[in-house]
Amino acid sequence: MANPRTLTMNQQDGFFRVYYNDDGTISGAGIAAPRSSEIIAEIGLAVN
């Protein structure tokens, strides 16, 4: 799933990795992609 802004800028390379505990709760994530700072808030919300 790509960030819509990166699609319009034709920059679709990168990765998104989610880290979770044994019970399935999300403990963190890693993002390396253009405009990745635009979705960091959603990760913070999922961790809490």
C-alpha cells in the first residue's frame, strides 16, 4: 500500500515493517520510504 502523495510523485519504493509481541499487540514499526513522515502518526496510534 503506497502513500497517495508518493504515487502522484512516482516514488513508490520503500518498505514498512510492523513489530508485534507474542500476544499480537503492536510494539513498533519501521518505515523507509519517501514521505514516510506523513504516516508516522498512525503508527503511534496503533502502538498506544
